[in-house]
Amino acid sequence: MVIYFLLFPMIAMIYLMTLLLRQKSQIQKTIFCVLTFGTLGFISASRASSVGTDVTLYENIFKSINYGMSSENNLGYVIYNKLIGNVFGYTGHEITAANSVLITILIGFFIWKEAEHYFVATFLYISLFYYATSFNISRQFIAMGLVLVAISFALDKKVMPWFILTVLATLFHATAIVAFPVYWLTKVHWDVKKTLVIFPITIFASFIFNAILNIFVRFFPHYEMYITGTQFNIADQGQGRVILVKVFILFILLGLLLLYQKRYGLISERHSNTIALTTVGLSIGIVFYNNILLNRVELFYSILSIVFIPIAIDYISLKFKEKDTVRLMLTIGILLITLVPYYIQVSGNYSGILPYTMNK
């Protein structure tokens, strides 16, 4: 269990080292992301099949695809598995290592491109349990990584890269289809009212969810597999802890919107889009807390919390005279608070990540 807590002093030491190099900020950021996500990728790629509840399943699928006996129907994932098998062999661990490397490259690139406070974003990627969750649902995390990079291009108003990456994500995991509204959401001129209205829209959707899902599946029968087994008790799968984390992030959001309710125009378009997309994830995660399918869906949006929280801290601190002191205090306080559910999730062996052992 210790290794999961050593990650924090590790990234702190890398961050301090990059500052001591006295290079341009972009070079410091690049060095930090390469070293940090290189290390995170190595730890994930080197784990045994017992670290992560779905690892053995993915390795068996990988072998069956390469032996020509799989019924896997996500074309992109099949081609990817065959490519890895042809290049590195297919004893099983090759796909675990490849998934880990690909996920960390995609997440690392997103943080490098989008996070102004890249140390804080990386800390949150770990403390909000996204890194550990990637040990479990690796295929979806590849799709999430592709969607995050696609979102960064959507924020740049670059349609073609956004579209290609989003389509590619759906070829890895079918639920990535929920990322298609992203580009049009970035076209909205967001203000406080428009951002908050996401919640009543989500609540209304919860009442007609089954009808919407049935209509959708009628046109896209491939998604019928996601209808069955969509409910669970809040005590299962760590959802009791996850919902509390989302409520905590919601309070940060509400604090930001309250402070800027009359001057939302001071928030840049790129940041207001990021805030809105994060709000979509939070609203789905809170309203549909006991729905397995929607909890998978909201991850594509709620993972943006890792860049939203530093943005919110910046804007909130600007409202105070001693803005630098407030920013530092808020950052330290929020990061420390996120360590509480992180400790509970790690020690409770959520996602089956304990004990950590290396592949032999």
C-alpha cells in the first residue's frame, strides 16, 4: 500500500527539481510531465495480473483476440490488441503494459496541454483516484484519454482533430459516444445561470432515462449490453465515498459561481467551457449515483475536475486582497482534503489494487 502514497512525495520532488533547473516555464512543464508520467506509466505497466480487478480479464481477451477466438466487437480495440500481439507477443502481460503506457501518455499530454498548474492537476489525478482506477477499467481509460485530448482540441476550436479522436475513442469503448456533444457545448456562451441549469436538466433526464435509453438502443442495438445490471447499492464499488468527493467538488463549483455571479465575463471562454463540461460530469455523477452505466459515462466529463479545481482556486483567490496567500492556502487545503477519501479507497482496496506486486 505504501507505494500509492509515495507517489505524492515523488511528484513533489520532480516538481521541485524542475523549478531548480531555472528553465523556461514550458520546458519545466515538459520535463515534469515526461518524468512524472513516465514513472506512473512504469509503475502501472510493471504490475502483476493480480493488481486491478479487470487485469486478468483484459489479458485473457488479448490472448483470445490474437488466437482468433474472441467475440470482442470494438474494432479499434481489436486492431490495437492484434498490433500489440504481433509486435510484442501475446503471453498476456503485454497488453497490461501497453494499456498502461498508452493511458499515461494520453493523460500526461492532456495535462501538459491544458493544465496551467500542472503539479496540482497531476496530484489530483492521483488523489481523486483516477490513476488507481485506470488499473481496473483500462480500456475505458484509453477512450477517456482520447476524449480528453479531443476536448483540448475542441477548446482550440479545431473540429477535425476533435472529431477523429472522439470517433477513435468510441472504437475502444462504446460509452465514449457521450463525448460527441462536447464540441457543441463549447459553442455555448456560458454564464452562471446556463452553468447551473445543467443540474435541473440532468434531474429531469433522470425521470425519463429508461425511455431515452430504449429509444437510443433501438437505433444503436450494439449498446443494449449496457441496459442490464445498471443499478447497485451505494455501499457497493466505493460509490459512498465517490459521491462525497463529487459533492466536495460541487461546493468548490458553487463557491466559484457565487463569487462571479455578476462578473462571469471575467472568466475566459476556455475556462468557462472547462467549468461547464466539468459541471456536466458532476451533475450526472450526483444525480445518477446508483446507476452503473451513467457512472461510467460521467467519468468522461468528471475527470476534467483535475484541471477545473486549479482554475477555480485561481479565480476564487483573485477576489481577495492577499490573493497569492489565499491561493496557496486553498491549494494546500483542498489537496489535503482529497487525501482523506484517497486513503479510504486505497486502504479499502477499491479497484483491487492491493497488494501491489510487480510482474515476474
